[in-house]
Amino acid sequence: MTFPFIAQCLGQDFLAQTLGRDHLHVPGALTEPDCLVSFDTLNQLLATHRLEAHLTTFAANANALQQLLRDLTIVVTYDAQLRTLLPAVWPLALKTVLDALDAGAGLHGNGHWSDYAIAALLPAPQVRTADPNPDDSLNRARRDWLGPHALDELADRWIVLARGEPKAADAVPQFARTTSYTWQCTTGLTWLERIIEGRYDAFANHCWYVTYWLTELRETAILETSALSQWRRVVDGLAAAGDRGAVDLQRIEE
């Protein structure tokens, strides 16, 4: 199998054009703190080295990894043509990072950024801060985002890594909202439960997207018996742990 070059897929100047930057500075990657890597140099590196090499290196630097992945999702959120490349690029990126972590890369040793990096491994549309119509941008991107089937067994490996991480739990609804309601009400809820693992006290009041999504599912989707049981189990668990949004959700059932 031939894997793509990231620069070939996304374009030589994709970061500069999308983010409006002249330079990229990766903290800790340079010997001189006042030295910057120009985008000419960066694009040359990306054009001549495979994606795997960079991600393998970044797997040991959670902050750099989450910034890279977030920048990539911002790029494809605003470019429909680039979104068609997600099924080829993202599974490769996810597998590379997971393999590096299995081989001993110290993502969890990089301070509080590890939870951000783990969450960023599950791709979801992201908007620019200055976007005047963020909802429109998100809705357009969600219509033709990466399908869950493209992740295949990689999703299970990610869930094992993500267990116990509130930010990873919040990543599930952001990804799920790019899928069908059927998937959200079945597999999406199952992913969420697997990440929480019954440890509701660690997630209560730390997951804004989760409670928003659960509200949306209850109000807009017809939940079958098994899905409704899952929904209630998560809501009741969070509410019992003191989650304010979940307590409000329980009132829907009254």
C-alpha cells in the first residue's frame, strides 16, 4: 500500500494559507528559543518526508501532537475537496500515533496536554476563532466528514487509550454529530460508555459536549429500548455524580 505525503494531500502552503501564519514554532523542538521554522522549510520537510515520521515524533510531545491534529481538522473543515482525503489520511495518522504509543512513546508524560492529544485523535470539524458563521461552517463539514467505517479496528484501539479521559468523552459527540442518528444512538452511545467505564465522578461537570449531545439525542431522535437504556444509564450516572447538566436532563424524563 502506498501512503500519501501530507503536503501532497493538503497542498504545499496549506498551513500558511489556512492559519494566516508566517512561521511555525514548536516549543521544545528548537535549540534556540528565539529561532523559528519558516513555512518554506516546513513545507519542504512535509513534501519530502512521510506523515508517519512526523507523527511518530509528535507522539512523544502531546502539545505538539494536539496542535498539529487540530490544525489539520481546521484545514479540512473549510475545504470540501480536502475532506475527501480524510479516509486516506486520518486512519494512517491514527494508526501511526497508536503504534508509536504502543512502542513506548511517552504521551502521558507530557503534562496536562495528553488528554487534549488523545481527544484530538478522533477527528471532528473545528472552526476558526474569527469565523463569523461557525454553525454554518460546522454543518457543511459534517455533511461529508470521515465516516466511522474508515476507522475500523483503530477506533477500538483509540477507545482503550481514551478510557477515563473526559476530553476524549467530549470528542465522541463532536465526531458523532458527523454521522447518522442511527449510528449516534447505537455505536456512539456505546463508545461513550466504554470511555466512561462507570467512573462518572471523574466525568461529572467536565464534559460540556456530552450533555449537550445527550440532550439533542433525546429531543430529536426516537431512541429504541436498548438505546434509551444506555442514554438513561449515562445520564443517571453523571447526575448521581453531581453533573449539573445531567440533572437537568433527568427532568426530561419526568
